Amino acid sequence: MTAPIKELNLKGKVAVVTGGGGVICSTMAKALAMHGAKTAILDLNLEAAQKVAAEIEAETGAKSVGFAANVLDRASLEAAKKAINSELGKIDFLVNGAGGNAATATSKVEKMEKGDNLEDTFFGLQLEGFDKTFDLNFKGTLLPTMIFAQDMLELGKGGIVNISSMNSYRPLTRIPAYSASKAAINNFTQWLAVHFAKTGIRVNAIAPGFLLTNQNRFLLIDEKTGESTPRGKKIINGTPMERYGTPEELTGSLLYLLSDWSEFITGVVIPVDGGFSAYSGV
């Protein structure tokens, strides 16, 4: 006789989502709430966090609270944890979604050629920009985990999902700091999964492919014509499904990785990329 299929088992669980005021992470938080999870929306911008929390409660009926928090500041995170524990209870899940890039860590040219202005190439990148990008993406994943996973340790069970990127596997031109920081997240995800393996805490990651967002639209869509820019055309041509993904298309993997459906899965990074990672270009 086969065992019955498990439920998702998310109802009533407390999920912390960093970067929750943004489009992608707010969509993830709403998906968790739709399955009954109580959500703590963390963002540097308190107003944005509270707005998302209010939308979640209105749309799903699940409890949601917005908090201001800096993922690079221990005291800020500890204060947020205290408030979360008071208003929602012990933390079961953590989605490390806060991240970003810096213009000073981005080269202006894709491939350097003789005669290029050095300021437009690798040699013009600024260490301050590298530090800002790497700290936000990597340390902004590490430090919240140190703070919020303590509850999971007490509970003897929990789930952490880090947000990586397809840049971690195949670095994109012009953005070396962002690509390197996301590759570090993959490595950290695997390391921590092993470290936590006997505690009941599972650690996995999602690597999104290309999504069209307000932050990158100007790079991918020509504002005057509405057509793809040269960079946008490269992305579509390199994606077998020949389109951009949507934030909603990340939620299936998120729910799976945090639910009881994946009880024996830890240390994996799931690409959600329309086939980009599988395509050689020919």
C-alpha cells in the first residue's frame, strides 16, 4: 500500500521575506499567504513593506505585517525578529530576496577592444561598487539567515530559500560583481545545507532567468519604439521559450521547496529560466 500524498503544510507557518516590498518578493509572499502562511514583509522602505502586507491581508485573508529592516545591519534584523515573534510567532521559513546591483560595478562595454576608454572597461570598475553589490547580495543573505534561522533551530525544522540568478552559472557581460555575488550564494546554499543537515533545517535556492521588471525595462525595451534593445534581443534569442519570465512563475518552485513535498531535498539550486541554462545557442 502506497503512502498518502503529503499536503503542502504551509498553513499557519510564519515566513519572513526580505526585500518584500519589491515586485518579485511581494509576489512570493502573496503565494505563501494564499496557502495559509503568515508573512513578515521586510524592506528598507517601511511604507512599501506595510503596503504589501496590507494587500496580502486584503487579497488572501492571511495575517501579514510589514517591517523596516536593513539586511546588512544586525541590530536592525534583531529588532525585526523580536517584533515578528511578538506579532506572528516563531519563524518557520526564510526567503532571502533582498539584492541588487550598482552602476559603479558595471562596465559600459561588453567586450574590451584596443583603443577603448579604460574607464568604460574592467579597469574602470570601482571597488566601492563591488563592495556594495557583493555585500547586499551575499552578506544580505548570510546575516538574515544568522538571525532568523535561530527560531528554526529551536523548532527542529524549517526551510530557507535563497534567491540566486542564472548569472551565477553563466555570468552576463558588464555585471561582474552581481554575477560573482550570486555565484557565492549558490556555494553558500550548498555549504549551509550540509551544515544544517542534522538540524531539520533545509536550505535551497531558486535561480531566476530573465524577468522584465521596472528595474531592467529600460535596458531591454526601447522606450521610443517599444521594441527589444540589442541586449533584449540577445536574451530572447538565448531563451528557448523566447519570452521573459514573470514573478508568478517563480512561486511554484518556492512553494515546493518550503513545503513538506520536498522533505528530502536540501542544497539544490533550481533554475527557473525558460531553458536558458540548457541552450547552447545552436
